[in-house]
Amino acid sequence: MPHKFTVGQAVALAPGVLRSAAAGEYEIRCLIPAPDSDPRDPRYRIKNVSEKHERVAYESELMLSRRSEAAFS
């Protein structure tokens, strides 16, 4: 299945019960193929401006941000 989002797009990360994540927008940094266990849910490497590290998130955990341009420009 093709990715819904593209590199550089601004997205919001859905809050997770077992995940602590910075609030605000994330930027798509890299597209990662979907795992064999669920080929309909590709993954992305994402980055928030207030965090030093990148995260990996499934497409089902992401929503298009109100602002679709890059967060780091």
C-alpha cells in the first residue's frame, strides 16, 4: 500500500496510552515500508521540533496537521 503522507509534511501524532510524546506537530522525515504483519499500515520516521530524537510511527497513528508544510523550515 502506498504511503498517505510525504517527506516534509506536518502531521499530528495521536496520543497513546503507553507512549509519552511531545505535544505539537511532527515532520515526516522518512518513509518506511509497512511490516509484513500488516502491509496496510506503513510506517514513518517523524521528528518534533522540541525533541532531539526521531520516532517511528504507523500511518494509523498520524493525522494531517492543520499546517501541511514542513515544521522545520
